Amino acid sequence: MQWETVIGLEVHAQLSTRSKIFSGASTAFGAAPNTQACAVDIALPGVLPVLNRGAVERAIRFGLAIGAKVNRTSIFARKNYFYPDLPKGYQISQYEQPIVEGGAIRIVTRGGEKTVRLTRAHLEEDAGKSLHEDFHGMSGIDLNRAGTPLLEIVSEPDMRSSEEAVAYARALHALVRWIDICDGNMQEGSLRADANVSVRPLGSDVLGTRCEIKNLNSFRFLERAIEYEVRRQIGIIEDGGRIVQETRLYDPDRDETRSMRSKEEAHDYRYFPDPDLLPLAVSEKWIDEVRAGLPELPEAKRARYEREWGLPAYDALTLTASRELASYFEDVVGAGIEPKLAANWVMGDVAAALNRSDLDIAASPVSSAALAGLLARIRDNTISGKIAKDVFDAMWAGEGGADEIIEKRGLRQITDASAIEKLVDDVLAANPKSVEEFRAGKEKAFNALVGQVMKASRGKANPAAVNELLKKKLAG
Amino acid sequence: MSLENSSLRELAAALAAKQLSSVELTQRFLDRIAAANPALNAFVTTDPERSLAQARAADARRARGDATPLTGIPIAHKDIWCAKGWRTTCGSRMLANFASPYDAHVVERFDAAGAVLLGKCNMDEFAMGSSNETSWFGPVKNPWNPAFVPGGSSGGSAAAVAARLAPAATGTDTGGSIRQPAALCGISGLKPTYGVVSRYGMIAFASSLDQGGPFAKSAEDLALLLNAMAGFDARDSTSLDRAPEDYTRLLAAPVPGAPADRPLAGLRIGLPRQYFGAGLAPDVAEAVETALAELRRLGAATSEVDLPASDLAVPAYYVIAPAEASSNLSRFDGVRYGHRAAEYGDLVDMYCRSRAEGFGAEVKRRILIGTYVLSHGYYDAYYLKAQKIRRLIAEDYARAFAQVDVIAGPTSPTVAFEFGAKTADPVQMYLNDIYTIPANLAGLPGLSIPAGFGAGGLPVGLQLVGNYFDEARMLAIAHQYQHVTDWHRRAPAGY
Amino acid sequence: MSLSLDEVKRIALLARIAVSEGEAAAARDQLNGIFAMIEAMQKVDTAGVEPMAHAQDVMLRLREDEVTEPDRHALFQSVAPQVQDGLYLVPKVIE
Ligand SMILES: [Mg+2]
Ligand SMILES: [Zn+2]
């Protein structure tokens, strides 16, 4: 039997506000336990929530960026359950009327492009953390994270493989950073995914029973967890068993998912509109203001790179992976460099060097202006593309700007015809065997001769001029 | 006239004239509390040192010349308001040792006015009750007859003012918890329009219904107190951002152009058919009719109005209020503050035992009702249905206020009842609030003023319900009534 | 409608309130009495009526995104049943 995997994701993105969603406590990561848990966050008797405008604005940004409907009225509800990291005994969330509905995100996999539809995105508060180190057999509760604003982004079950799920999660990760609503720091838990996974016979249009896998805070875990879960479910069905709908936890150490005992008890969240919070209104005017403040979105940039600058789709996609990368690239082009040359360097040498040094483009030791300076020297034939790579390495190592390095190292290309002729003549005289082979019809011998001339010039001879002169001499 | 029978205005005048100091005034009331409270149980906590320190500060402030009308006046707070450094119990074992680390907005406001916090008043546990029998700290006695309840849930505040143990007090009213005890204790009490007094720092019972308000001997005092209590607070999302108003401004002449001997001429008073039917005790009906006749003598015109959905107010309330309460009281879990059981097994057991021990029977009963009506499969039939009935009730009032200026009737169907009379049957207890609950559901202001005595010489209250933000006019009507009657001046024997 | 003993126990657990058999039985009888009173709601036709969740027909006010709350954990934890190293202690949480 052929099986089809059906995946939907619920992604929680921590919104990059300074203060919490319903209180004035700081959201900064890493503070000492409970030092950023104010009276509202620890739910002292009598305290009340007041909604943070910054969180709402970020939700609107997201809704506009994915082409969703931003609801003019949305409702905060209470999701009731007892847990020590949930101080009020309920989570303030949105249930029946979320702020964002619909929208879609395009993803690219080896199989091509695909659109993943979004169901909704809603605002809610994060919970605190339970620390399980041994406090004489007890758990310690840190409520610093309690009340951090979250946007819960729920997709339709549109993904059919772990690869698609990861591509979607990556696209979402890139987008939330692009529009500056979340720092995307997955180690710190700024973006966490829950995956709803089910399998069904290929060709069936009935959904199988799904399991929800929680706690996926890296793309790799997301991929591994889904793959494990799919194998597990197929195994059970093929053995004549039945999938039980449940919440499962991925254990990265054992690379498997297991049932979460604490969530097994039938939950009944008793959602109801939060009487402490009136309906949230988002005016047309506010939406227009947020729209006007949005940066050009990756989709639009990709299309523009292809249309206006003639870049291949692959280049356009790669260069729009992040807003910083795209702006670096655009700055190079803006300095007068042909887009394709700029693209090759940004995606090639720059990306490779960043990768080696484990740096972000924003921290690149070679700025966009410096790179443009180097590429201008290729364009005006001061140096060859090959020499340029050495110059780039020197720039990366902090030895100065392109011109400075070219001068200091005497790398200026030899374009003077008589100087090149002298080199060619010397090489021809010293390599009679190659000359003979070439004349006998061995094309390869020509390349060897070019190489000798370049070597003799220490790479500085203009390769085109060398080529031309060699051809003339050998023909003569 | 004795200090304890003086109005706030008289006390302020005496303080201003340096006839007495706030320290002397505060000490006088502390002495009265020390003498009477063992029998009455109106106060849960007093802290004379702290109160007298505030009184000294008030005297110093007055000496500097920046006194407000409430500077130096001792005020008792229902123990539902968080006051920094004060034990704040909400009448519950759950919070029996909870020292609040912060001040409620209302407490801040009284502090800012220079008032003295005289003590924290007993109350039904988490404001759930109509008789003050559910307090962990024991029942409050009605000063008119200690065998009878003072009403609830703000029974301690009402009894304290009635027994002249405090010149004024604060309370909260979710389904009648200011008006009903005011009626049963023979004093004046006001529940403002929802959103006029900040709920910040008031321990929540049912958030969409809870509203703080004052108790005093007279409507004039209520107006002065409301001036201090009302006002926008950014920390409460349901606090209404309105221009401040002077609630005393209409006390002198309520209806423009009315002759001096008929100051209420032109005022239209609606009498809800539903408030004068079966269930209203004859002694209460008689006192209320007499009061209405007095209002007519003052020039007001009365006519019948129809509030057809008000019969369903009690059922709808006993869905909505417990639903909200079940969620509001989830924070009392023995983790960050409050009672934690001495012995427990795992986490769930810790929760279950701490809450079973920390909450009393009535609170648990309402949490169970609320949990049930919100639970899967019952939400639409109960919670949503109740919210729709709530809308019908609000619409009834809107129609009525197209015809009349204010609605009048009894506050409570009976005078105070004996302890234990309704404890076996919660429904009988709940029906006590049949006339007060509808205003909470609609969010409208309501007040209760003394209107004579019924069976056993126990006080009867007259209730006025006004349109939104009509507190000043309601207070003016009550003030005119108190001008020509003296029920509000009667103190219980021995006090 | 009428609540069973098991339903009372189920909601008591949902509400995290320990109840003995006797308490559950007593609660069941009282709750059934109360629900009999509440049942009066069902007689009224409320088709087309907009549910009323708040006393005022007002929209939510928002606060600016500013950090206004200082660290006061020492004060807050002075009323906590059990703390260690700035953490609230609870019986082991099992996921
Ligand atoms: Mg979820
Ligand atoms: Zn969520």
C-alpha cells in the first residue's frame, strides 16, 4: 500500500515587543528567574490585563504580509486549564474571532513551488517555564516568559512531506523576521512548531486520525519528528492497529515521539470571552498605516529581480532569503554593478565566506560598498575575476579596500600589448612540445600554454589579450 | 451631635475648623470598633498603628493647607480591595495570610484624598453570598438585631456604617452586594455604572458584573465618596475614560425649574410591574409604597414600567457569575500565594487539596456550577443562552428609560432574615437578590436608601436604578427624599 | 437535566477541587436544585438575540509598548508558600 502523509503546522512566534502582551514587564530573554514577572504576570489577586498595541500591530503586519483578512473586530477568550506555568489558571488567547484569518505562504522544495494555505493567526500569551532539575523532588517555576506575546499561526493540512513542512516553517521563519515581528531565535524559543501529522492511503480524500507533536524548536527536529511519526503511524496501521488521537512529545535524544501523559486526561478548556478584555477593534486607518510601513515583501522582490534585472528564479529566491541579504545585494547593484555579477558574488564568495566564519550578512567584514568597489575593478579590467578572489580574501581578512590591496600587492592587470607579447614569446620558446601538440590538433595544449603565460605574469596578464595573441602567434 | 452620627461634610467642617484632629477622630472610631466588633464581627482586620499614622499624615497635610473634603476622614474598606501591607483576605481561608504587595486603584484614590484606612471589613467569601454567612472569619451580625443577617456580600461594611463604627465604607456589588446589605442594615449604598470605578486591585468575582461603590449614612455622603472612588484607570481595560464629574453637583436642585416645595416636579419615576408582585413581603411593600408616596409629594410622577425579562435575571446571573468566577478563582492554586495544603501527593493532588481546604462550601458550589456551564457540550445551552437573556434584560431597561427618568422599587424582597434560615437551600438564598441582579446584568447604576422599617423593626431599603452615568441625578433624588425623611438618621439601639 | 455523581466528580477534577463521596453526593443534589431554577431560561426564545458579554458596548483600549514594571520578585515571593533560588516550587511537573 502506498501512503500519503498529511501535515498541518501550528507555529508559535514570540512577537518582538519590548513589554508583555498584557503587562508592562520586560520580555528580554535570559533574566534571573521571576525578575521579569510583574503583578499581572504572576496573577496576583485583583490585577487586570491591558493589551499591548505593539503586539496587535505585529499581528496586523503578519496578516497583511500573507494576504490574509485582518478582522476589524476580534475577541480575546480564556482557555482554562491548571498548570504551574500558567499563573491565572487560564491562558488569554483568541478563539472564535481571531485577528487574522486566511492568507497563504509560497514554499519551494525539490518538487517545485507550492502554496500552503493558512487557517488563522491569533494573539495569545506565552506561559512560564517549569525547571525540572532536582529541587528535592519538586519543580521550579520561572514566570519571566509568562505573558510574552505570541502569534499562533495555524496552517491548513496542506503539506505532504517532512520536506514541505520544513520548507513552510523556514518560509514562515524568514517572513516573520523580514517583517520584523519576531527575532526568529529558535534556540531561545522565539519560534516553536507543533505538527499535526496523519497518514492515509494514497488517493484517499479522507483525513486519517492525527497526532499532534509538540515542542519542535528546530527545523531538524521538525523533520525528524515527522519522519518518525509517519513511520510509526504506518507501522501501526499496517499491523492492523488504529491511530489514537493524542498529543505527543518529540524526544531529540532518542529521536522518537512519545505520548504526553500530562495531556492525556480529557481536556475541556472551557473557552469563553474574557470579561476583562473588551472586543479588539482594528480600524481601516490603522491597517492602512501598517500597510504603508511594511517593507517590500520577499515575493515582490523575487518578481522584481527576475523582471527588472533578468535574474534566474533560483538567484532571485536565494537573494530574498532574508531582508538583510536582499538589501546587501541591492546595495551592490545600487553602486552600479550589473545584477548578475553582483548576484554571483553575493551568492558565491560572500555566502561561502560567511558560512565559513559562521556570520550573518549584516556582520560581513566586507560591506556591500566594499564589494561593489572590488567588482568595479573587474568591470574596468583592472583585475581579472580570478585575481579578484584573492583580493576578496584579503579584504575579508581586513587588509583594506580593493584598490588598496591591488596597489599594495601590484595586482593591476597587464594590459600593455608589448609586455604580454614578450611573455607569450618566452613561453612559446620554452614549450616547443606543447606547440607541436597543438599544431597536431590537440586543443588541450592551447590551454596549457595560456596557463603558462598567466603563471609567468603571476596572474596579472589580461586573459583575453593572452588568448588572442597566442592564437595569432600559433597561427602565424 | 455626636461624631459618629455626623455626616462627612460635618466631620470635614470640624476638622477644617480644628475642632478635632484626624488622630482624635480615627482613635474615636478605633475605640468604637474595639468595643463593638467582638459582637458584630464587622471587621476582619484593624491596624491602629497604621491607621493613626495615616491620620497624623492627614493632620499634617491639613496644616499645610492642601486638604480635600476627605482628608483625615476614616474609611473602612471591604476586604476585597488590595491594600499594600494590609492583610487582604476576601473573606477566605485561601487568603487568610495574604498581605497584599500592592494597592487597589480605589485604595490609592482614598490615599490621594488623604482619607484614613480604618480597617478591612468582613464579607461573604469571595463576595459570594447574600447574608455574610459564608465568610471564613464567621458571620457578621446585623446591628439592628444580632440574630439576623446583615445581608451580603459587603455585610461587614454595611454593619460597620450602620453601627457607627465607621463614617463610611467601601463595598462591591456583583449582584446586589452593596444595595442589599445597605437595605438590610438601614444605610445608604451605591453601585455605580459598570466601568465608573476601577476594578484594579479588587479581587475579582465576576468580572463583567463587579463594580465597587460606597456605603454611608446619607446620599450626600455617597456623592462625596463617589467623587473620590470614580475615575479612569488605565490598568483596568473596562474602566471608562470619561471626564471627571462632581457627583454632588445636583444635590441642591435636582430638577431645573421645579418649585422649592416640589423639588422633584417633572421627574418621571418608573415602577417595574415585576418588582411589586408575588414574593415581595407585605411589610417591605408597605414601606416602599410609603416612600413612593413621599417622592410623589416632592413632585415626582410615578408610572408602571415593564421589565419582562427581569424574571430571568436570577437564572441568567447564576450561569454568568459562576462561569466567570470559576475562571477568576483558578489563580488560587497554592503556588504563588494563598493557602497550600500541608499534605499532598502529586501536583494534581496539591491543587485539589489546597483548593478544597482553601475555599468554603458556597465558593466551591459556584466554581462547580461555572465549570459545568462552560464545559464541552453545555456552553451554548447555558452560557450563551444566559448572555442572550442578559441582552434582553438590558433592552428592557433601554425601553423603560425612554419613558421614565429613574426606576424605583424595593431593594430586597424581605427585611433581614435569621442566621441559617436560607443556608440549606441555595436557591432561596439566591432569590434574595432578585431585584438587584438585573441592574448588574445591564451595567446600570443602582442605589439603596433607608425607607422605614418592617417586621421586627428591621430596616427596609428603597432602590433606585438609573440610566447609565445618571448617578448624580439618582443621588439628588435620594438626597431630596432624605431631606424630608429621617430614616437615614436612625441608628440601631446601642450604637 | 440532572447531574450524575460521576459528572460532579468530573467537574470537581476539572476545577481541581477534592471532593469526598459524601461531598459529591451533597453537591449533586444542590447543583440539581440550582439547575432546576436555571432551567427557566430555556423557556424563552432567544433566536436572533446577540449575546451580551460586557456591560458596556465599548471597544478595547490599548497601551503603548513600554516597559513600566520593575523587578519586585522579592516582595511578591514574600507571600509565596514555597520558593527557592527565585523559583516557585511545586510538586514535580510531569510532561
Ligand atoms: Mg495550539
Ligand atoms: Zn497557542
